[in-house]
Amino acid sequence: MSGDNKVVVLGSGGHARAVADAATSSGFAVEEVLGLDHNDSTFEALLQRISLLDLSSTSLALGVGTNHVRARLHQRVITTFPHAVFPSIIHHTAWVSTDSAIDDGAILLAFASVGPGARAGVGSLLNTGASLDHDSTVGDYGSLGPGVRTGGDASIGSRTMVGMQAGILHGRTVGDDSVIGAHSAVVHDIPSLCVAYGTPCRVIRTRNQDEDYY
């Protein structure tokens, strides 16, 4: 984190505002929110704007809600600007065990919870009120929607999105790049690259890694 805690949020819309709010609540000075041009799949316009920042004194925060887009953006920025810093952003109301791990660029919004032995991967997202229980993992750029609950020893894969108010039982695994529908109950393991929902949660179809889910 930079010495004076300045941060610029990369993203657009309500999610970027929520990340900015979380950053402010945890003591960062939010300098601005740099919006994305959703027609620019290479992020060139945004990269040009980042090049004008003093990255020696200003950190960056990932304000993009869609997992595969957040992953591509983060990777493009750190490739272009190797010294860019993406601190974890943790809302002051979130509860984080001292025995947990929160990786660079992770975002924890209001009232999120991370239990002992749990890990939130690089660029991951725990939305409002989401709970990652003990010894559980959400992989790099994965996300838990508002109100999601996991049991202990659960594993959520990289770039996987778990929809709002879904539940994942103790010890269950969800693979990479999958989507779990809102209010679903994951009682069996779910593979990678699929859309699954229901109670109990069942695979409905396969999906591509870069397929939008909103």
C-alpha cells in the first residue's frame, strides 16, 4: 500500500462505486474512478489513462464485477505496468480471521466474512454479506455474490461466480469458470466450465470461460 493510501478504482457503474465505498471505509483516499469502455476488449484507452498516474504513490483497485473481465484487466495492467500495486480492499465492517489469507487485489465488501484457514485468491470478490467459512478457498478472480454462504473446507475455482444467497455445503468443490445460480444449494461437487443451479444444484449446461453471466 502506498504511504499516503491513495487509490484509483478501475471499473464502471454500481460495482465500481461499491469498491470505492469499501476503499474509503478502510482508510484509502479514492482519487477517482476510471471507467471502462466495454467496446474496448484490449483496454487500450484505460491503459493510456493509467499511464498518466503516478503509480509510485497511487495504488489501483479492481472495480469490475464480471470475473473473466476482471482477470483480463488485472493481468493486462500488471503486464503493462509491472510496478502497479493492487492492495486488497476490505470494508471496515468485514470480519477477517487473523489466520486467513487475503491475496492482492481481493475485494471484501460490507459485512463479508473470511474464517480461519480460509483464502481469498488474487483479484477475488466477496460481495456484501458473503461468508467464506474456515479452511475454504475462493480461487483467483472468483466471486461470491451477496449473502453467499459456504461450509468449511469448500473450494470455489478460479473465475467461478457463485450467485446471490447460494449455499455450498462443507467440503464441496466447484471447478473453475463455472456459474452457480442464485439461491442454489450445492450439495455435490460441480465441475469446471458449466452453469448449474437449483436445490439441489445440478449442471444445466456447459459454458465458455469468457461467456457473460449477467
